Amino acid sequence: MIIWINGTHGAGKTTTSALVQRLIPDSRVFNAEKVGEALMDITPGLPATGNFQHWPPWRPLVVETARRVLDYTGGTLVMPMTVLVEEYWREISTGLARHDIPVRHFVLHADQDTLRGRIEGDKLLGPVPSPFRLHHLEPYAEAARTWLHAEAEVVDTTHLTPAQVALRIAEAVEG
């Protein structure tokens, strides 16, 4: 099984995923961003897109990597990854379904002010708030309005700690 933890930057996907992994027996965290980083390392570089998710190889490579890891290890993969383009989500979820891999899709949601505050307060990426992360607030809001929240189990993280969010996800999956 895959527990896909979606949401925009600042929602708490990475932190929550690590906590969910500790709560779900025989689980591992697989960050699909690493697939994008591998593609970014190709020299000379792939055509500029501003986001590795726009490269057509990224999506099937995510599916294939997840499938291969599950074939090897069994258990559950916890995958923190923002996917805001509906077509990309459909390609990934359909690819996983073709391999009979069940997916529980969660979206970590918070209101725009909370997200902005989290991004601006995150000093791990440097003293200046990440323009990349801030740039994704409106695309997230649009995806949430148009398709994303209908495709997933939404967990409002606005007033929850990451531990509380992880527990809700674990209980939903195990329940």
C-alpha cells in the first residue's frame, strides 16, 4: 500500500510522513522528490521547465520506483509529495492502480495565512523565505478548489501538531 501525503509547501508533509512511518508497522518513507533530483542531475540538463514534475519521465519513474520498492520490501510506502496538476496525479494514480497498488491519498491542508506564516518562519532553508514555496500557495488553493480535495482525504493541519496529524492518518489507514 501507499500512503500518499499531498499538500503544498509548509503544510507539514515531510514531518508528518516521518511520524506516520513510526506509527505504521512495516512502513518506509519514499520521497518522490528524489526521483526529480535524479533527473535534475542529468548532464547536459533536460529542457528547462521550472519544476521537474513537468518532465514526462518523472511521473512513470515515480510509479515504477514505488512499485519496485514495494515488490522488494512489501509493507507500506509513505510518500510525501506535492502534486497540484490533476493530469499528473491521474497519471501517477492510474499507473499505481495498473500494478494493483492501493493508495490512500491524504491532503494536508491549512489556510493561506497559516501556510504563509509557516513558510516565512521556516529557517531551515535559509534566512529568506523560499520564493519557490511561496509561489505554490495560489496553485495549491486553485487545485484544492477544483479537484484535489475531492480526490483525497483532507486533514486540516491549521490547529494540529504534526504528531496529531500523523495519528489521524495512521488511524484512518488502520481503521
